[in-house]
Amino acid sequence: HNPNLYKLVLKHAGFKNRFIAFTDRKHIKSYYEKARLLDSYNSFVEHIDSTNRKIFFNDIAFQLPVRNLGINEIDRRLNAISTPVSKVRSYKQLTLFNKLWKFIKYNPNDGVALINYISGFIEKIPENVRTEFIENVFHEYSANYNNNLSGLKETTNHFVDKISQLEPSRVPIALKTYYRLYRENNIEHVLEIEKINREYEKTLANIEDQYHADLSQAESEYNHAIYRKKDLKQYSYIGIAAGFVGLLLFSLVLLILSMIRNINRLTEAMYEQNHNFQNQLNQVLTSEDKKSVHHKQDTDTKDNTK
């Protein structure tokens, strides 16, 4: 930057003290941040006439929303505005600055992009009508293009190529007329494009809906297969359990039958043993009875002998 300009700015009308107080109020405390903001101001005023610098430093510089936007955004906006402001006559510079700043502030999109676009061809516009030309572009951009920069560029580029063929004083009016005729002559084209866009959006929506439907059906079929597999597995487990229980019951029946058969055999054995014992007992008793009879007979014989 120009060191002489830097010194002039700091010394002018107590600017240094005002600048320090201003930045302190905006919570810009460090020397580094103060220097960055001052560099942005100096870079901008190098593009405007010397008669406007005093007004900028005494008035505009202390109205910029530094705290809300930040130093980087202030610098970006000042850089964008500096080119078109430097291309108009001195008495229009500050007025154009205010218009450009408000346009950026209230534009729902990034207004800096449109200003940079205009800066690319502003020298092709006659100097005495540049402010009016920019105002017409802004109006068309906001009113008829819904802040769509790419569409506005396509339309405006055709006109810029023909500016050299027009009378300089009538360029702003010619631009407005051109925008109107362009819209009228291309209304069918625009409607067709909108129709194509609607059909495209509808087709895209149908594809997306079909995709979600297919996805939902696939998920449903997958879940059904999983549940079916679980059911089959559950049935398999039930079958195995039933077979196991059946086997246990069959084994139990066999065990019971075996026990019954063994009990019958034991009963028969006990019966046979008891029968044999009874027979033996009867035989013993019979033998004893015979001995008793013989003994009695012997006794009776002896008594008779006496």
C-alpha cells in the first residue's frame, strides 16, 4: 500500500483516535486485527477519487458492521465494490458505493458474485451511464430472474456484445427493452424448459418412489424369508424334541415291560420255590407222622406184652 496515504489517513481529522475507539467498541482489540481492517480501508480508498476519501473515512468507515460481518467479509465486499466504483465519475462514486453495499446486504444470494460479473465488462459500458446500467441489471436480476445469476448472465452476455453498436446515452434504455423483448420472445422457450423440468422432477420423483417401494418390498421379502427360516428352524427343533421325547417314552415303555417281565419271572420263581418248600415241608410232616404212628404201635405192643 501507499505509505504516504497510510500516514495521511492516520493524521486526518483525528482519524487515529476515532479508529481505535471504533475498533474497541467492535471488540477488535488486537493490533493485528486493527491493522488488517485499516489495510482493507486503505485498499478501497485507493480506487476512489481523493475528494471522496475524506467522506469515506469520516463517515462511511465508521458505519460498516465490522463486528457482525467480520474483517474478512468486510474486506471481500470492499474489494468487489472497488472496481465498479472506480469506473464511474467522482460525483457518482459514493452514491454507487451505497447502492452496491445495500444490494449485497439485502440480496438473498451472494451479491458479490453479480458485482464481480459486472466488473468484468463494465468498461464496455459508456462511462456516463454505468450507474444506470448497473441499476437496470440489479432490477432484472431481482424482479425477473429470482436472483438466478447463471440465467441473467446468459441473457446479459448477448446484449453486452452489441453495446458498441448503440448510441451511448441510450444504452440503459436499450438494456431494459432488450430484457423485456428477450422475456417475451423466449416465453415459450422458458415454458417448455419449465415443462421439461417439471417432467424431469416428476420422473425423478417416480423413480425415487419406485426405488423406495422396491426397497421396501425387498426388505419385506427378506424379513419374511428370515421369519420363515426361523419358523422352519423352530419346527425342526420341535421335531427333534418330539422325536427325543418319543424315544424317551419308547424307552420308558420298554423299561416298564422289562420290569414287568422280570417281576413275573421273580413271582414265578418265588411261587415255584414256595411250592417246592411246601412239598418238602409236607414230606417232612408225613415222615414225622409215620414215625409217631410206629412209636405208638410199639408202645401199645409193649404194654400188651406185660
